[in-house]
Amino acid sequence: MVEAVDDQSDGQEIALTVDARQLSCPLPLLKAKQGLHQIAAGECILVLATDAGSVKDFHAFIELSEHTMRSYIDKTTHYQYVIEKGNRD
């Protein structure tokens, strides 16, 4: 599910929240990529995921992309990522 929200997360203004909880890899990353296409460079998305494989996937994706991971939190029930969109898609 991808929805626009006016939210704050760890001091970062969130342009879009991607709720990928209960989805198996690689779907959380694919949903995040779809979300990044919907926002402007410099804006942030908040991604929520429960699949443990998403941790490795998201960190590898960030290493290979122009995007920046502003925060990663391993919560008790899910993982939370704040990603700032880079200048290219």
C-alpha cells in the first residue's frame, strides 16, 4: 500500500509512507522504488517492512543508488526506513 501522508519521523519530513508489512522480499523494495518515483528529489519516504530480508535488500539498494538512507530502525514488530530521494530516478 502506498499513501501520501503529512508525517514526521526522527525529525525528517515524510512525503510518502510505504506500508510493506506482511510482504515477502523482494516486494518491500519494489514498493519502495515505486514510492520513490512518486516524490521529488530531496523528499523522503518512510518504508515499513516485516520481512527480515528487507534489511539486506535496502542497504544494498542504497549502496548502489543515488538515494540516501536517513534512518533505519529495527522495531520490535517491524523495520522502519527513511529514504531521501537522490537527483536521478
